[in-house]
Amino acid sequence: MTKRLLFTLCLAALCAAGYAQGLKDVRINEVLVDNRTSYVDDHGNHEGWIELHNTGYSNVNIGGAYLTVKRGDAARTYRIPKNDARTLIPPQGYVIFFADSSSNRGTFHTNFVLHETGYLALLDQGKNVVDSIVYEVSAQQPDVSIGWIKEAGTQNEVFGPLDGITPLQANEIVEKVPAAEKFRVHDPSGVVMALTAMSVVFSALVLLFLIFKNLGRAMTRLSAPGGAPKSAAAPTASAAPAAAMAAAGTPGELLGEEIAAIAIALRRYEEDLHDIESHVLTINRVARAYSPWNSKIYGTYNRPMR
């Protein structure tokens, strides 16, 4: 019994941790406090609304979480029902709650309004703050929503008035034209693009050729003796015969090195021919292979016995 209880508690803790981790991807994306002529609810009424955005890449069920507003010390909290499949927000998805103080109208109708407060928060099941915003009620204009948008000239996001309401979609309403589309407008036939691409490829090939050529020359210089250039390390092919002829001297005349080499060769030849010394006796062993064909005993017949 105790083991089952512990297992149940651990499983519940893991589920709560997974729920809280997923809920952290949800944020208050856009809020419209004074709705007069814009987005209407499922009953056709113009009410203030709250847009939640799942910034993650997995489904997040916000059932069981809380939306709360606060004015001074007074606070009102709305618990999002768990038994509604529509509270499952898909990756990068959106959901809207209408702040009309009529929670009996359905899951997406809260028990508070937005024009009486200046603080809105999203809480998890443990009523810990997941996301919150602070706004000035008197500064809200009719049909002008506030939300997260990138600050001009930077990548920082700020929460402030939007250029237009964007329910159930991203807050960026100004379409950003990709660079490729801009280039296609200026070059509809693609000729400039083709010439540019070929120029880049050709330039890269020329650059690689020059790099490898100079690298080969440098390696040749370094591989020469002493690191000197090849021309300094050894005479050229045309200079080698001239140097040899100059060293040879007059045709038909032997150099001293040649005479010495011939004398040494003759001396070694004579020593290999004979081995005659006055006081040393040299015995050379001659090996003869025995064969019955060269034995004389097989050349005569034995005399018969009398």
C-alpha cells in the first residue's frame, strides 16, 4: 500500500512538473481593453479580450491554469476548466479569452473585465506567476490593442500599442519582403543573378589557382638544401655540361683522380690473381663434389676369384 502511494505521488509530481514546464512556453501576447467595433465573441458581443500564445514547439494544455487581474489589494481570478479540448494550444498557436465578467457563457469567458484594473497575470496550477503585464487603463484607446512587438531598429521586444489588432495571429502586421523577392523584382529575367553567380565561381577558381601555384613554389624552395632556391642549390641543366667540360681540361688528358682510380683498380686486380708471399703459406681448399660417374673404381671390372 505504501509503495503504491509513493508511486502515485511521484507520478503526480512528474505530471505537474511536465505541465509547469510546458506552461512556461505560454505568454500573454495581446490584450484589447476597450473593444467597440473590432473582434466579437461567439455571442456577437464586443468585449475586451486576452490572447495567449504558445511560443514552444509542443502542445500545451492550459486547463487548470488561472487568469487573474488585480487592482490595489483586490484581485479576481478565473480558473480555466480542464474538461475542454479547446484549451490545448498547438505549437506556435493562439487562444483568446473574453474578459466580459460572464464565466457562465463558456470556457473562454472570464469572471472579470479589463477596464477596471491595470494588472493581468497567467498563473499555473500552484498559482505561481507564469507571465504578467502591467498597463495604464486611462491610456488605452478604443479598438487599439497592446501586445509584444519588436522595437524599431532593434531585436528587443516591448509591450505597447500595436498598429492594428491581430487576434489569433502574430502581432507583426507589416509584411517583411525577403531579400530574394526584392532582387527578383529588380531582375525578373534572372540574367543579373546568373552573371553574378558565374562571376563568383570563376573568381573563386582563379583565386584557388593562384593560391596553389604560389604554395607549390614556396614548398619547392623550402625542400631545396638549406632552404635556398633551386637555382642557387644546384647548377642548371645548361650550366652542368659546361662545368664538366671545364673540369675535364684538354681532350685526351687524364686528370690526377682518374689516374689514381686506374692504379687502384690494377692493384686490386693483381692481388686477386695471385697470392704469393715470401713468408706466408696460403692453402686454398678446393671442394669437389663426389659423383659415381667420375669414380675410377667403376671404370674397370673386378678380377674373378679362382
